[in-house]
Amino acid sequence: MESNFLTDAIADEMNQDFSEYVANLQLHMTLQARNLVPPLKQTLFDSRQQLLHQTQANFEKLVSRQGL
């Protein structure tokens, strides 16, 4: 019984470490991707730019909500 508790505690700690790693990796990739995408136009109301930003936001939400 005690070994199950230790195994569960170790598994939980590994899952937390992995989740933190994935979150940091997602943040790094997002920041890197934003630097790689050239501006389409200088105006703030450009529909293509809005679509790009919305698509990126939706993708980030989708990825961040996926379970392990």
C-alpha cells in the first residue's frame, strides 16, 4: 500500500514537471513564431492581420487545453 502511494506521488510529480515543460515550450514557440511572421500591413485594421492573430490565438487556446 505504501509503495502505491510513493509510486503515485512520483507519477504526479513527473506529470507536473512535464506539464510545466510543455507550457514553457509552448510559450517559447509562440514568441518565436510571432517574430517569424512578417507584418502584412502597417494598419491595425487590416483584415488579414486580424485573421492571422485570431488564428494564432485560437490555436494556442486549443493546444493549451489539450490533456496529457
